[in-house]
Amino acid sequence: MRRWAVRTGFLLALGLLWQGLASAGVWSPVLLPPPASVLRWLGAAAADGTLAAATLVTLRRLTVGFAIGVGLGLPIGLLCARSRAFDDTVGLLARGAQSLPSVCWAPLAVLWFTRADLAMLFVVVMGTVGSIAIAAADGVRAVPPIYVRVARTMGAGGAATWLRVVLPASLPFVVSGMKQGWAFAWRSLMAAEIIVPGMHAFGLGHLLHYGRELHAMDQVLGVMIVIVVVGVAIDRVLFASAERALHRRWGTGRSP
């Protein structure tokens, strides 16, 4: 309860600061609308279904892209931890892809793919694979060697050691990498939706882009609030609970 009280008080303080800046006229109301104006836009967008439709479109794209990124990144990371030659080649490419801002893929995706959904999916995957691969490789390398020696002493073969010891022990690090990969995917998709035009289905990034084009800052700020709320909710509901369970299971540190 105390943590919830601290969080609520902090958010209220931010809201009061926002209201104070808007009332003081530091910026024009066109540039910084008051909280009430943003809340009115959120209510209207929720009532007519615009906000829910855009959120569902964005989450669908994000889920598919993230799943593909995990499906590609995990095997790459495990192979990098297993083979030095693979780490020096494909692993080097994965680290380079992670250091490259994912928005850089958007112009190429627009030219390579004729469908907007495929272009945005490609950007999300490219923004996710490197992070997942590096986290998986680092997680396997962080497993104490004594675990492997004990398993082999007890008669476990190579495959059994990997499946029953190495992979479970590396899961806390892998989940942390997946959370980071989700954050990269979230930002990648927002950038892609802003840059890549939506042909049929508009996501949150498109609402943000058109709000900027129309100088509707209440819409821009409202969409930004929704993006933050959805991102925090996914982090707390999915990844934080998984991290807590795994950290308790393996005693690897303080859970979030």
C-alpha cells in the first residue's frame, strides 16, 4: 500500500506540475494543452472506438513481430554461447544490429516490402532479434560452471545437461533480455508506424503522427499517455511476475 501511495502521489504531483505550467502560459495552449483537454480527447477517442481499435492494431503487430524476434534470437544466442566461430560471425552481426537504431530500417522496409504491415513487422523483428540473442548468450555464459560439472558427475549427457541444467539456470537472464527486447520492439513499432504510412489499419503511432500534422497536441499527448500506460502494464503483468518467479526459483538476486 505504501508503494502504491508513493506512486499515486508522484503521478498527482506530475499532473499538478503540468496544470501549473499550462495555467502559467509558459507555452501556448496549442503547444501545451491542459490536462483536462487531453482527458477530453481520451474520453472522446475511447467513446467512438478509435483508441481501442488503434491499440489493438498496434498490439497485434507488436505481438507477431516480438514472437518472430524471440523465435530467431533465442537460437542465435544459444548457438553463440555454444560455438565461438558462430559468435564471431553471426553473433557479431547480432551485436551490430542491436547497436543500430531500429528506425534506420524503416526506409529500407518501405522500399523492400509493398505492404505496410510487412514493412512495420520487419522493423520490429530487426529491433528485437539482436537484444534477445545477446541476452540468451550472456545468460548461458553466466551459468556457474559447477552446475555443469555436477550434472556430468551425476551421469547427465550433453543434451540432458543443456536441457535440464544450463537452459533453466539461464532463464532469469533470458527473461530479462526478453523484457528489454519487448521495450526495443515497442519503440521500433512506434517509429515504424510514424514513418510508414498506414494503408488500412491505423495504430497508435499513426494517431500520434496525424495529431502532430494537425497540430492537435491534445491528441499527441493523449496517445503518448496511452503508449506509456500500455508499456508499463505489459512490463508489470508479464515480465515482472516471470522475473520474480525465476529469481525466487534460482536465488539469483532481488526480484523487481
